[in-house]
Amino acid sequence: MAVAGKPALGAEVDPEGHDAGTRPTDVGRGGPPEHGRAPSNRRRALVLAAPALIVVLVAAAVAIGYRAGVSSTEGPTTTAAPPNTLVAQPVDVGFAADMSDHHEQAVQMSLMIMDKTTNPGVRAHAVQILASQRRESGMFQQFLIDRGITFMDPRRTVMAWMGEPTPSEEMPGLATAEQLIALNAATGEDADRLFLDLMIRHHDGGIHMAEFAADHAETQSMRDLAARIVLDQQREVNDLEQLRAEL
């Protein structure tokens, strides 16, 4: 039972002496102060401090954004890695990141031709390339994640890991934006020929990187994957060249 003149046991007590049921409405609660009372000193201090707090938060956001931008141009971005994160070997990580990007364009070109070619051989090779390079890209991405790498700047310099620093858009074998537009617009045998020409060149560029990784990667799994890519893409180049000669 509450004692007269005192709040009940457990009742919320306002710093100004009001219990929760009789607390007056102040400016911070959306209406004019009741009974002519001014806002509490604590609320007045918060209101006065708000502009300064906003300035501090904006400055912090700018600093964080600047640092993030700098990091994105320097290479991979790593998160706070758990204790069991694997070591990121330069050649292995560089090859995984660059070949993953390289594979992405092969997938893109395969999707372009699959929907419009009437040549069974072209379609079969496009499907095969799509499936194999998506699978390998998933392996590359998991390899990077296991080493705490969650982002690679698409505008980075590539192939520095093999002593051939190159702008990303000039990676060996990559089709240009104009060539991709032409492939998308082409029809019939013209589209088949352009796809085969671009994919043969694309595979040659991929083989060049994979051969280096097969010889210089530090992890056995990456050496084995790179060696398999060399063999698979050399075989595909032979098949694509034969198919191209038949058109």
C-alpha cells in the first residue's frame, strides 16, 4: 500500500518529483508545458547540444566514407576476420579475384547467344561454358571469403600478382563494351561467328592467367584448379575453332 504523500513502491519517479501518472507534458513531448512549467534542464541541454552532435556525426561519416573510398581503390576490402580465417596468399587471391571477373564476362556472352542461336553446336558450347564458369566462379568466391575478402574493386589494377599490372578493362581476352553491344545486336550466323571469335579470344586470355597460377599459386587446391582450367579451356578453344570453320 502506498504511503500518503509518497509514490507507490516500484512506481517510476520523474527527476522533477512527479510520478509516471502525473508527469507534466513538456516541449519535447509535442505540446506546450503544462502549468506554466519550463522544460527540464536536462532536456534543454539536449536541445542545445543537438546541433553540435549533428556536426560531429557528419564529420565522422565523412571520415569513414573517405577511408572506405581509399580502401576500395587500394585492393580487396576485408572484414573483421574470425580467428580461423585462412592466410591470403598474393598469387592465389589475385588469380581468384581476376579470374572470377574474367569468367563473369564469359557467362554474359554465353547468355546472349543462347537465346538466339539456331546452331546446336553453338548452343551446346554456350551452355557448357555457362555451367563450368559459374561453378568455378563460385569456387573462387568461396576461396576469397575464407580469407576474409568480401569485396574487390572492379576498377582495380589486375594481374599485378603475375607481374603484369593491367587496368581491369584491359585484362587479356576481355571483349570491349562495343563488341558486347555488337554481339547483343547480331542475329543468325553473324551472331554465331562473333560469339565464337570473342570466346576463343576470351579463353586464350584466361589460359594465360591460369598457366601462371598453376605454376606459382601457393595452395595446392588453387594450383589444381588453375591447371584444370588450362586443360578445359584449351580443349574448348579447339572445339570452338572447329565449329567456327564449319560456319
